[in-house]
Amino acid sequence: MNTRLITNYTKAVLDFAFADDAGTAPAQPSGDIPAFVERTRVIAEKSRAEAVVLFGLEGGEHALALREALPECTPLVVCETDTAVARAFLADHPGWGDEDGGACVIGDLSLWAQLYLLALAGITPDSATLALNPSAPEDKRKQYQSLQRLFMNAAPHQAINSSYLSHVGVQAPDLSVGAILSPDEPDLDLFFSQFPDWIREVVVIWDADAVPELDIACAAPVRHFAQPLTDFATQRNRMLDECAGQWVLYLDGDEMFSEDVWGLFTACMLVKRLEACWFPRMTLYPDENRVKAGYGLWPDLQLRLFRNRESVRFTRPVHERLTGVEGRTALALDAPILHYSRLRKTPEELAAKLKRFDEAGGLSHVLNEDYPTVGRSLLPEASFIMGALQMLLLEENPA
């Protein structure tokens, strides 16, 4: 189990606190703690569990007693969504933060971050015993039950790159890439240079009255259209209408996949019965070696790859939502979208972008200077030499 990933991620998140991050007082212990511990220990022993996952820390009484009862070779991971509770507990029990220790805490309010950290640490439904803290209050209990269901229903899967299957004559999937772009978007040459030549087409809807005259180099064919932006769902749906491929992937102008991920990308669309794929998004900040994390900043899941069906459409004028995706979906674990917004845009350009969001959706966006971050090297990224992408498969779209 990769406790280093969990402890370092949690430390980075808990070292940062928003002004209103006071949390709530942990619930008083309830139920028969010795009976709970013995029941969990017996289940773990009979199932030959490689780890025990406790959902909910609260005052820590159940976690401490469970750690004492489990064999040293059976690590205990506690999932806690209240960062203040996790911070207070780890301050009193620093040994739980040791990278090589037998017990650790995932402290993050994001259930998706909790799920991803469990998966990336090598903890699977088949290898772990799960237990819900009896002291968890009703609202947190419902959260943890949702997380438990997600964890139990997600099947780990290796999506093997099609080039490794060349002996069976695998053909590259029929993929359209879509983008809605502003002519003023910085580093457009880098955006277009990422696309490999096996892509059917790159469809661009420009926020302009006419297609801009730009010198663009791209290995895949590019089709250009112009339509002034009124709201983002309308713009995205125009993009969908122009995409002819059996699959659609869409990216923004400040987003990229690494060369290694593009080398493995066809594997996503070769998964049996797959309808769509979610990707984690790494927002690089303050440089390319660090990633925003905690409080929903990671994994910042994005539903970007899907079968091109008539039922699939975008809704909402800003922070648009993709609807109509049903059936088996995948959560890519190690194929992040690299988000360069904070690195490639000046503060003035970022402010102008947020102003457009506000105008399109009647919202108010605030740009902060300070965020919790983790080292990019801490979060796994696919390497072409490994020949596969790591995924979790869900039989229904979690959206």
C-alpha cells in the first residue's frame, strides 16, 4: 500500500486552512467500541484483508482501538472529510502521519479525492475490509455510505494500449476532438501541437464573427467555424454538431495531455461496452512541478470523452454540464488533463476570462492567490513504456 501518497497528500491539504475552516466538533463516541473493533477484526481476518478502511474519524476512539487490535501487517486507513477534525487528530497522534506507518488518515472534504487516493494507494474492494464509524453523525454517515458504494462498485481495470495489440489488427478509434477557443488564447501553437495524426479531426468553434487568420500546425486535420460566444452550452453544442467521429473528446485551449498519455489514449476507447471516460484535471500552480489539491481542487473530475450519440448535449450557460451519457463509464486514474490556465495567462487575462464567465452565467468568480498544492511527482502519471492506463470501471455514470 502506498502510504506515502496518502500521508503526503493529507499533510499538504491540512497544512493549508481557509479562514472559515473551523470544522465541527467531532461526535462523541457511540456504540460498543470493543464489540465494533472485534467484529471488524474478525471480518478482516476471515477475508484475508490486506488493509482495513474506516470511514469517519470523529474523536478517534474507534480508529485508535482498531489500530491496536489489527495485526501490524494489516494497515488501517481512515477517511475523514472534515479537515479540522483530521488536523486535530494528527496533531495529537503524529505517528499516524509517518510514511511507513501502519495507520494513516485521508483528510479532504472531496469524496472523489478520497476515492482516488484509495485507488492510487493500491487499495481495492477485493483486498480491503470496510467499516463505517458508528459515531459518525447522520449527514457524514450518508457521505461515507456514498463513498463506500462508489468504492465497492468501481472495478480496477488496465486499459492496454492498442499498439501492444497490433498482432490482432486493432484499428485506431474514430475520434473527433472538439474545442471552443478565443483568438486571443495564449500558446495556441502548443495546444494544437499535442494532437497525434490518428485523430480523425479537430473541430474548433472560434469565439469570433469570422475564422481568425492564424498559422496553426497540427498533425490531425483541423476544421474551423466561427460563432460569437453567447453562452457556453450553446457553443459546446455547436461543437458537438460539427463532430463526425464515433467518439468525441473536448479540451479547452489551456488544457493538454502529456505525450505519454496521448501514446496510450486509444486504450480508453477499446474498453468493452464503455460509453464515456472521466479524467482527473491537474491545475499546475505556481509552476509545472506543483498541483492544486484539497477542497475539491483535485481530482477535479472532467467528463471529456464519450460516444457521439444524439442524446448527449450540454446544458447550463456557464460551467456547462454534459447530459445524456448513460451506461458503463471509466474513471481514468493516471491520465490527467494538464491545466495551464494559471501559468499561461497573465492576471489581466485571467480576470478577463472570469468576467466572460460572469457575463455568461450571472455568477461572480473570485481569483485567489493562495492554494494548497502538492508536488506533481506525488500523483501517478501514465508512462507509455508501461503500455496501459489505470482505470476504475463503473457500470453507471456517477453523474
